Amino acid sequence: MAEEIRSKYRSIQDIVFTTLRDEIVSHTIKPGEVLNSVELSKRLGVSRTPIREALNRLISIGLVEETPHRSCYVKKISLDQLIEIFYIRAALAGVATRLAATRITELQLGRLSKLCDGMENIEGPEQYKTMLEENREFHSIIIEAAASPRIAELWEQYYSLSQQYRALALELPGRFDEICSEHRSILGALKDGDKEKAEYHAREHYFNTAEKIAKAFESKAEA
């Protein structure tokens, strides 16, 4: 009985965490907006305990910050910080994909190919959410193939730090199709076992996203 109660509580906490994370990433909850646990508790229909636990998890992955007075708000990230995060991700992805080029299995290549097919044919109102999920799986397979626990740990850390802006990148004109094309280039290099090309295409994938987001920010600043 005790285990069943713990499992139910964990499920509620996970649902609250996922809901708030998705709302922050999609900018339904705006950067800088205060996250009031009482209001969130009423809106989501849960007690304040899972709200507090979810906020702590959001703080740990860098999406939420807490003031000395223990109020929480959605973290604002400057353009300079954002570019730095994507450049670090580019370096990590480049090294990981280089390692993966000589270590990846046929089964992993098949999974990557299937994901490319799926991403190129995504349609409907949930296309951005589906793309984000399949994009994560695509890169996770490459990290898995690299077989480097240290790179995997760092990649996960910086993946979390960039969560707010991946949805934004997908909405930029033409970026959806570009991402699919870049994934194909990465996959092609991995199939060929070409370490140099694999690293190059992986790094360019992240550099292109950073460049697109930077231009979008600059356009908003000029408007």
C-alpha cells in the first residue's frame, strides 16, 4: 500500500513538472513571470507539495530561478548567454558524433534513419512538440553511440539549459526543413563512418540554430 501511494505521488509530481516545463518552453509562461505556488496549485488542481517539488526540479535544470525570499520566476537568458550555451552544445555534439562515427551499430543507424523519415513527414497541430521529442531522441542515440559517460552528462546539462529556445528555433521561417536536412547530413556521415564530416555536420547543426535565434532576437530589438 505504501509503495502504491508513493508511486501515485510521484506520478502527480511528474505530471506537474512536465506541464510547467512545457508551458515555459513554449512561452505560455513568459520569461520573468513569477510562479506563485498557491495560484499554480489552484490552476492545476493539486496540493502545494508537488508544485514545490516540480519547481525545485525546474530550478535544477536552469529554467526557473529562486530569489532570497524564496519566490520563483521563469529565468531570463540573455542573447550572449544563449549563444554561449549553443556553442558549448555544438562542441559537445561535434566530439560525440566524431566518436559515434566509429562506434555506432547498424541497429542505431536504423533507428536514426527511421527518425529522419518521421521528422520529415510530421504534420498537424502537434508537429512542433513531436519534432522536439524526436529531435531529442535522434541526438540521444548519437550520444549513446559515442559511449562516453562524461560527454553524456555534459550534453544533458546543456540540453536542459537550452530548453526555452528550442521551440522558438522551430518556429523560425524555414528552420523546420533545415533541421531535417541537417539531420540527414549527420546520418550520412555516420553511415559512411566519416569522423571529420560527422563532427563538422553536427557542429554546424547547432551553429545554424544559434545564428537563426540570434537574428530573431536582433529583429525583435529593432522592431
